[in-house]
Amino acid sequence: MSIPTPFVFNRRYRAFLFDMDGTLLNSIAAAERVWSIWAERHGLDVDAFLPTIHGARAIDTITRQALPGVDPEVEAQWITDAELNDVDGVVAIPGAVEFLKGLPADQWALVTSAPKALALRRLQAAGIPVPAVWVTAEDVANGKPDPGCYLLGAKRLGVSIEDCLVFEDATVGIRAGEAAGADVVVVTSAHLEPMVTAHACIKDYGDLYAERGADGLLSLHKLAL
């Protein structure tokens, strides 16, 4: 495991905000199967295109391609429908289920670029508890790296974003957390290549736990191995 930036383990937080894909669960294989079909159909270089899909809303990824005669909303719905039907190999990041179960339900939220139906499908496939508070693609006008999704997550929990710790894995999500004003920790379990980042990194949740103090604040800890 990478040595984390000390302040993440020394600070206390009012809430944790989690990205989903690559952060709580690994859906890379399923997502890339669907997006490969879409990219081939539209004549894109699949190998060059696939790294751009992670962490962003489908509609934003498609819009960025500026393909003539393509309706991003229609194509994004095709992607969603295809992904809903393909959850083969979608699994929880090691330790994620146990870690989430140890958090108070009103002190964590899911903040994902996936549509709500797809988020629910993948959470169920991975055996991850459905959060009491979540922000999905439909809830924001602009997707990551825009900070609006994380600001909304904090608002729905009734806390200040500056008092939140964001768990992310993708560059656009990290930028969203930074722009929102939150601390960020990067989960690397689903990464095929090392990520260069100034933020604290954890491979997974296997040796982590959270503790709630008498004042209601959360602190992050590593198990003594």
C-alpha cells in the first residue's frame, strides 16, 4: 500500500463522500466492453478512446467527441441500457463493504457520474449497501470535473464540503473534489497503471476503519498488522 499523506489520518471529518466506479467497486471490464462496441460503431480508435471514459458521465464523454449527426442524449441512453444489461465481473473493491457498514448512514454519501438506475444495478451486483444519500448523473447540470456533484453531496448530508473527505479514483473526480474544497484520498485498486498524484493513496479498504468520536466527527485509521 502507498504511504498516505499523514494529514488525512490526522484530520477529523463530518462526512465521507465516495465516487462509485473504481472507488467502491470495479466495473472496468463491463464498462469497457460496452464502450468498445459504441466506439467501434462510431469509427473511433478504441484503444485511445477507452481511457477517456472513466469517472465522467456518459453524456459528457459522448459530447466531447463532437461526432456529426450524433445526439448525445440518445447515445448516452444506449450506453446506460447496455451497461444495465452487463454487470458481469462487477465486484466490490476489497474491504469496501465492511468499511461502509462501519459508517453512520447519515455521514456518508455516494457521488457518482452514473445514472441512478445503473448505480443501483452495480451496487447490488457488487453487494454494496445502497446509501441513504446519493448524487447521480441526473442530479447535476454539469458532470465531473465540475465540483457541483460533491457540493450537492455535502449539502444533502447537511455538512460543509470543507469538512468532507472525498474518496476517488479518476482524474476528473479528483479535480472535482479539489475544486469543491474537500480533502481527497485516491483509491488505486482498479488502476492498471500507477497514478501520479499529490493526494493520499490507498490500495483498498482492507486495513482501514473509521471511528466516530464523541463529538460526532469521523477519523480514518489503519489496522495494526
